[in-house]
Amino acid sequence: MTLSPAPRKPLPIEVRGTSRLPLGMPPAQFLRDYWQKRPLLIRNAFPGFTTPVVPEDLAGLACEEGALSRLIQHDEDRERWRVKNGPLKESDFAKTGNANWTLLVQDVDKWDMDVAALLDHFQFLPSWRVDDVMISYAEPGGGVGAHVDQYDVFLLQGLGQRHWAISDDPHAPKEFRSDVELKQLKQFEPTHEWLLDPGDMLYLPPGVPHDGVAFGGPCMTFSVGMRAPSQAELVGDLADYLAEHLSEEQRYADPDLAPVKRAGEIDKAALKRVRAALPLAASLDDATLLDWFGRFITRYRTAQTPLAPAKPLSEAALTKQLAGSVSLLRHPWSRMAWAQTGAHAALYANGHAYPASARWASQLCAQRVLPGPFEVSATDSTLLLALINDGHLILRKLRGRQT
């Protein structure tokens, strides 16, 4: 008889720290079970904690030219948010009142040695992963609204109390509101709520929706944030680095070139040569590489770009004119290429991509002037309308006057 292993006991979301174990557990256990995996509230992480800076000092720092600060006010009745970026003035604080506002100051550890000393408690993390200590001061009701961060953060309560609500639902909606300057969530349904006292600390991995609001009186929270560059930032910087170190003599080459079969097409052989010439291409699928190259090569060494017409052409007007005595002239500054992937094709013009049929994409690349009249499908009509309104094609009557 084989015994099934006993189900593992769920990991707690709330623990209690001590002066010896601020995380409520050894760092190795925290990194194994919580780091970048699940949130954790640590009660009494910093026993007897007292804030190393007072609110007046923080406000003074926010007025310094080199400090990064924001003053955020919330009008609850109208559900409006106002954001003022620093450097701030003393008069800005005179207009805030005694509720529903917060002051955020970043990189306080660079200005205050006592704040910087807090980072000594996080030496179990690589020092290059730590970004800064941001301090938020808030009057009752003050906060920045429900949001998500794309990096790990430790939220240490330093003064007063703050109500925190989070959602550890992996399927929680992450869409942002479009009516406020702050990146607030459209929808937020918390799964856990706590009231933090001085010395309590909340750890949140990336992507966890959360909302913190000052409760009862003045509140100060210390946010220890991590550096987490996006893939776009990593790839962009690596590309710049490689570009600086690669020789100009190393270029796209095609000694095996055969006569083209369809004008302007970026075919499989060309894509293979691009992959061989590009150090970063190994991890890219063909569709991504093709879309990038089509956009790149049609804007590479382009001295100027076409201007859109002052008055856009309507779909009805285009349909009427295509049936008459007109021709389509490719703008002399419009550089085009196209590619086919399965049953779909894309036309590239000066860095932009347009869905197209292979027939029309090839024709537009092969001929500077296409004489009408034209019979086009709805898809092709959409393509032509976009190209005309973006300035890549000029619609002319056959006697030469532009319409």
C-alpha cells in the first residue's frame, strides 16, 4: 500500500518579526517562499521603530531643486485627482487642508544618512537590485489610489497608521483608468485588508494590486523599491551597446542574391540574411523579426517623410474617385517594402505597417504610378485610404490635377 504525501500546509500571508528576524523567518526561507511569488505582512518587523525624518524635513526636501517629489490631492466628492510635480513651494502646502492629500519624495536615502541606514536591513538582497527609499507623508484619507507596481517593494510603516488593501488574485484585472494622470486601476477588489502600525512592514512582489490610505491622523510610509528594468529597456540598452562596439564594416550582405520575383518583397532568404547579420536576432521569431525589419528598412536613411494632406479623404469620396479617371502616384519620399506570412501580407511605408493583399503590396512597390480606374476590395480600399491620408499615395486625375 502506497501512502499519499500529506498536503502541504498553506503558507501564511501574515507573520510576526523580531529584532533577530525582521522578516519573521530566515532570509533564505523568505526568498524561497515569498520573494517574487506572494505578498507577506510582517508585524513588528522593526520593533520600536521611530521615523528618522519628521514631516517638516520631508516637506523641505520636496522644495529642493534636485529632489523628485509629487504632491497628490484627492477631491472625494468629484472623484478628481490633482498631481503637482516638484520642486514644490511652501505655498503649495498651505492649500492642502488636513485630509485627502499625500506627498511623495523619492531617493530620500541619497539625501539623509539615517534613512540610508534602513537599507542595511536588506543586505540579504543584491545591492544592485535596491533602487531607493521613497517616503510618503499623508493626512487622513491621503493616498495615490489602487495601482500595481512592476517591481518588488517593502512598505514600512513609520508614523501613524495606514490602511492597506491588496488582491492576491492572479486573475485580478489590471486595466488602468484613462481619466486621471496617475496609473490607477479601473477595478480593484481586495482579498486582504490590514491596518499597519509603526514598525509593521508589507512586502509586495511585482504585479500585486494594492491601495494604501492614511488612517486616523498623519501617516508616513517608507517604500524600499527594487530595480527591475523591463525587457524593452534591457534590449534597447544592449542594442545601443552593441551598436557602439560593432564595426561599420560589418553590414547586411547578400552575395547569394537571386533576381527578385516580386518587387519590394522581404522574402525568406532576405530574412535569413537579416538574422545572420543581427546579434540579437537569435531569440526572435520570424514574425517579430520580419515586422521589425520591414519598419526599420523603410525608414533607414530616409531624408524626409511625406506629409499627410491637410484635409483627410473620406471613404465615400475615395470609392467614387477610384471608379473614375484617376491614377495613384507614390509619394517620392515614401519608401515601401512588403512581406507575406501565410495568407496575410503587410505593406511597410516609412516605418509604418499596413495590412495588405500581396497583389496590391507588390504593385505599389513595383510602380511609381498606377493608372485607374480601379476595382478594389473592402480590404484594399482601407489600405489605399490609409496610405493616401498618411501621405504615401497621391490621388490624381489623369489630366494631372491633384484632387
